Amino acid sequence: MKILLDPQALFLGKSGMQRYYFSLYRGLVEQGIDVMCEIPLSDLERIYFYNTIPGKAGRVLSRMHQKKIISRYHKTVGSGNYDILFITAFNFEIEFLKHLPLKPYVMTVHDTMKGLGSNQIYFDFSHGDAERIGYLAHQSTKTLCVSDYTKADLCGRFSIPPEKTETVHLANFLPSSTSHIPGLPEQYLLFAGSRNGRKNFFDWFKAVASYLDENPLLKVVITYPLTESETYFIRKLNCFENFVVFENVDDQQLNTLYQHALCLVYPSLYEGFGLPVLEAMSNGCPVITSNLTSIPEVAGDAALLIDPTDPDEMLNALKKVHSSASLRKELKEKGLDRSKKFSKEKFIKETIRVLESALDQT
């Protein structure tokens, strides 16, 4: 079996999606599968470099370079020199269909970019990305979904036949090693990853601000700089001194952050899977997280699940974890046990099974 992997995930910057992509590539190769990817390391380094250039110039250079890579990828798609095409990114482009010969393709859907709430809030700000996901899922031979929740959401939202979809849960794609971080606070909560709207950062810190103000030694570690607006509101709520920023954290350092945190706080309103929850549990980090969408499917009973729209629940959960070493120990042990259900070996094995079933249909 010869697989052509699309390169789109590599344009997203250093993230959980990139860890997923590289783990998938390595895992398939280790199982003796011939995998093609039309992006050499030099291209990836150039993308990283362009992303460091501030302002419009960096964005323009990055987009131009990406267009060159996609053009080269489309030529490879048209060559037909592979058995199956595997699309892995969530920001799907559909131009490749014009170049695709009579070859099957499989796609991974991480989420449908829809957030659920009392008013059915949608988070698709990406000019039709969600509709492209539905369109491509109808055209695909098989669609991999990263959770049962995403599968049900995809099939329900876009009327995809359930038999065309398979759930393949993700794994903890972080390496096992750690790396020292100078200046790590003695006692801190971890808010890992991006803080865009659905991650619910603003409403969370607003709910717990008074408690942070009362406990100046309790810090909140974040891995991206505070924005101007975040800084304004955090100062206004008298808890600016509680926040500590560690920028450009690599994977080994992220493990360190998980392993020394009092807990991971992850009050997201919508997830297709929720990788930080699994990463934290795999590192023995207690977890406070949302009871919405896919997260209970990942966390099970190994995390403190809260309603992320209820300020009192967010505050009370923090108080419980902060004040109870026995609760933290219980969550740590349950999390480590729960994380074993999501192994890399199982992830690769199930992915190969779906790819082989797609080939059998052609």
C-alpha cells in the first residue's frame, strides 16, 4: 500500500495537529507502509521562518510559499503514483479533486467547527471550511473521525452515511522526555495551548479572578503571550500578578509543565477530541475540564468535569483541586490509567485498518 499524505497540517505551525501528522507519518512508515509527503524539511523550516516575520510581510511570504507547495502537491495527486490519498488537515481545500484520478481518498475529520451552546453557537469563521468538510466527506471513500462525538456531529450535520465513517481516537503524541524550564512557579495552574473564543479563557479567569486575588502564590501558566485586551481585563480584576507566560514552549517543556502543574484547566466550549486533556492525563496532571462535546469521551471519570458556562462551577472546581491533595492524587492516578486506552499503537493499527478497508472497496 502506497499512501500520499496531503501537506496542509504542516502549515498550521507547531501545534497538536503537527504532532498528530508526524506521529501518523512515522507510525505508518514503521509498519512498512510506503508514505509520500510532498514537503521536504527545508520547506517546513522556511514556513517557520516566515511565521516569525512580524506584520503583513511574513503572512504574504508564507502564503506564497504555501501556494508553491500546494501546486507541487496537486501535480503529485494528478500523477496517480500511489494507491490511496490521505487528507489529514481540518482546513480543507477542494482544488485537489480536479487533479484526482480514479483513486480512493480517506480523510480525517477533527471537528466540524461547530460549537454547541444554548443558542447553537457556531465557530466557523473560516469562509466555508465546515461546508467543505461535509462536501469532501460525501466524496471520500472513508472518513476517519477522531471521536464518536465528531462522527455523530459530522453525520448529523452533513447527512453523511454512518457506514462511510470510522472512529479512530487520537493518542498522546508528545515525546516521553522532559526539559528544564527556568523560573517555573512552585504552585501553578496550567492553561495550555491557544485561547481563542471556544477555549473559554476570558469567562474562566473572570470566574476565578477573586480566588486568584486572594491567593497570590497561586499562579496561572499560559503558553502564549497575553493580548492587550486580556491584559486590560486581568489587571482590572486584580489578578495580573498571578499570570506567568512561557513562550515558544517545545514538546519536552510542555511535558514538564504538565508534570509540575497543580492541574490543567481546560474549560473549552467545543472540542472534536481535546488533546490537551489526554496529554495532561498521560503526564499525571490532574484535569479540570468541560462536560461538553467530545471531552467526556476522552476524560471519562478521570477528570473533574464542569459546566464551562457556569461561573460558580468553574470557581468551585478550582477551590476543590487547590485545597485537596487527596483529590489531586486521585485524579492523577485515574488519569494515568485512563490514558492507557489511547495508545499510539492502537491509533496506528486502527488507521491502517481503515485505509485497507478503503482500498478493498475500490
